[in-house]
Amino acid sequence: MTKLSVIDLEGKSKEEFELNSKIFDGQINQFALHQAIVSYLANKREGNASTKTRGEVSGGGKKPWRQKGTGRARVGSIRSPLWRHGGVVFGPHPRDFSYSVPKKIRCLALKSCLNSKLMEKELVLVEDFNIPSLKTKEMINVLKKLKINTNCLLITDIKNENILRASRNIPNFWAVNFKEVNAYDILKFKKLILTKNALVGLEKRLK
């Protein structure tokens, strides 16, 4: 069984927490990670790019000149794609890029991310993360005591307004509930902080 040290906000070790061997098995599924992250990025795309065809551009209802006798090329509309201010051929139109990934693949990707952070020794397990003050200075002091000086993701078990307000001015720091976190969120940050209760909740979620 793999054990991880639980520390408090002062950086002092409190206890040894036994990790679930079915989740923290040291396996990283690259296929599941790829599927989950590509799906997440695709779902973020708005797909708003749009162009007008010759039928959608305003004007051009009248034939510019007669069909024969002028010596010029025959033209039916000034909104032809060949003309300036004309329609666009094969241009982009609004579309939906989103697609779904099976729940088992999403869970496998999330499990792979947790294993990756544990193997890289980038996973920090804290007893709790309650800060009494709303000040950013207080949050920075806590991160210094935890010896975190890089971009970081905090996963908590409850929605704490104090944490959100105190950390919103800290660059490269984000706090999220364990029910909402996904593989992309974890891989986007180098360091991962987990509260003890959040880890228990994640283990139940991944079962």
C-alpha cells in the first residue's frame, strides 16, 4: 500500500494517509488522457466563424449589363465570388465542435493524471485548507510555508469563498471542487494540492 504524508498549513506532517491501490496503481493511460483532453479543448471552441455566400450578401439583384454585345464577360450579379465585395466560396459557417467521451474514459484519464502527479512528486496532501483572512497576502504566506513556488491547482471538498477571493490575484493559481475537476485542469498545472477530504471524495468518484 502506498502512503502519503498529510501536512497542515504550516508545512508540518500530521499523519500518513493510505492511498487507494485501485486508483493509485502507477499506471498512466496515454490514450485516455489524449481522448479526454482533446474532447475538453474541442468543447471549449465556440465555432462562431462565419462568411456569406453570394446569396447572403446584400445587393446584386440587377444584372450589371446585358448578356451580349458589350464585348465584356457575361455577368449575372455583382455579388459573384469573382468580384470584390462578392460572396465567399467554401468559407466557414457556424458549427458545433463538441463531442462526448465515455464516462469510463474520463475517469481513467483523471486517474492517470493523479498517478502522474504522485509519481512526479508534485502531489501535496493537506489536512485542511481553511484560511481565516480574505487577503491575498495570507494566501501567499500559506503557499510559502507549503514550499510551493510554481503554478498550482488546489482541489477542495467544499466551496470556500475565502480561498477564491484571497487567491484571485495570484497568477497561475486556481481552486476547484473535487466534483468539478477534470484531467485537463490537473495537467495544466505543475503542482497539485489536495485536501484530505477532497482526495476521499475523488476516490469515491473514480470508483
